[in-house]
Amino acid sequence: MSEQRYGEWVAVRREDFVAELVLDRPKAMNAVSTGMARSIAEACAALAQDRSVRAVVLSSSHERAFCVGADLKERNSLSDAELGRQRPLARAAYTGVLELPVPTVAAVHGYALGGGYELALACDLIVADGTAVVGLPEVSVGVIPGGGGTQLLPRRVGAARAAELIFTARRVAAAEAHELGLVDRLAADGEDRTEALELARRIAANSPVGLRAAKRALRVGYGLDLRAGLEIEDAAWRSVAFSGDRAEGVAAFNEKRTPNWPGE
């Protein structure tokens, strides 16, 4: 396993075709400061360009928290002008995760609140253990979810459910979060990272060309009317139908062997 640091608080670990993006600011429970946001964006930009990556796990090094959201201590010290200049950097962190071209899995334990839960929402799948507590409490401190929460949460749970959770600012424990669809899988306590990595490895065993095209079709087509969505799907199909991965996948199936994906 290899590791590369991005600034002081973000690490990327690589093992075969799976990359793990680790939030590593334990003294602040991974609160997202300006510097940490910049590092997340930089790590995501590097991962997006790496064609050997087939799946990404977003995890935390802190024992009791995935991420508690924005660094409110830093925010309290910023002038209005400084806050305005910080905004593009913060957005780049969340969109960096959201726009990764490969499947992404968040491994959540402990607190995942505000911007922390929005980082998880930016992933395709969320695995949480029994200690997880998620929520978007921004209106309780005079702002709104600004890392994609107002758009991503209703896509997960519907408009009315999202409104209730955002307007009340309430925190939701793991069992209810799973029941409501706020997380996708419940792992045993302390096993969220292990299960997320296992899921990512299973994903990464499939065609890298197929995975990227399937994610693109899912993301771009969602919310469109059926006819437009099917056109998006057809374009994605055409991008893989004549690829080396398709030829290898069909050959491996017929020869009853594991595919050796060319990734093109």
C-alpha cells in the first residue's frame, strides 16, 4: 500500500485499483478549514486524472467522527470579504468529491454533520456503522447546507423528507438513518471502513471503462425525463460498446476466466 499526503490533513492511500481518501485532522474532528478544503480538492483532482483508479473510499482517521463539518472557529475569525473569498475553495472540495469519475463509497462512523455529511452525500454510496450520527444542522447557526446538501439530500430521500431534516436541523442516529435512506449500508461498530473497502474492491473488479460510463449515465441522466435519460444512456453505451474492455469482457465470459481489463 502506498500513501501520498495532500497538505497536512488529507492522505490518499492506494492498494491495487482502489484509492482511499482519508480525512486526517483528528485534533479538530476533521472540521473542514480553508486549508483542508484546498487539500481535498487537490487530492480529488489528482484522483480524477488517474486512469488506474477504479473506485474511491472516503474515510476518516478519527475514532469518533467522520467529519463535523465546516471549521466554525475559523469561520468566526473571518471578515465578510474573507468568507466570500473562501467560498470557491470550499465548493471545490465538495464538487471535487462529487465529480470523481469513478464510483465512490463513504465510510462513516461517529459524527457526520453539516459539511461532513455533505462530503458523504457527494459519494455514490454510504456505509455507516452503528455509532454514526448524520445531519444537516446549518440553519441552527444561521446558514444553509452549502456543500450540496439542499440538492443531494432530496435526490436520496425525496423533497419532503429532506425539507424536514434540513428545517429542523436534527441529528439522526445510524439505525434511523439507514431506515430513511440517509445511508445505504449498516456495518457493525468499527467496521464501516472495512466494509466500504470490501465494497470498493468488489466494484473495482469490474471494467474501468464500464464503471466510468455507468456512473456518468447515472449522474447525468438522473432527474431528466425518460426520453432524455435514455439518450444519455445510449451515449454512454456507445462509449463502451466498441472498447477493449467490452471485447475482453465478452471473451472472458465465453472462456470462463477472470477478465484482464485493458481499461480502454
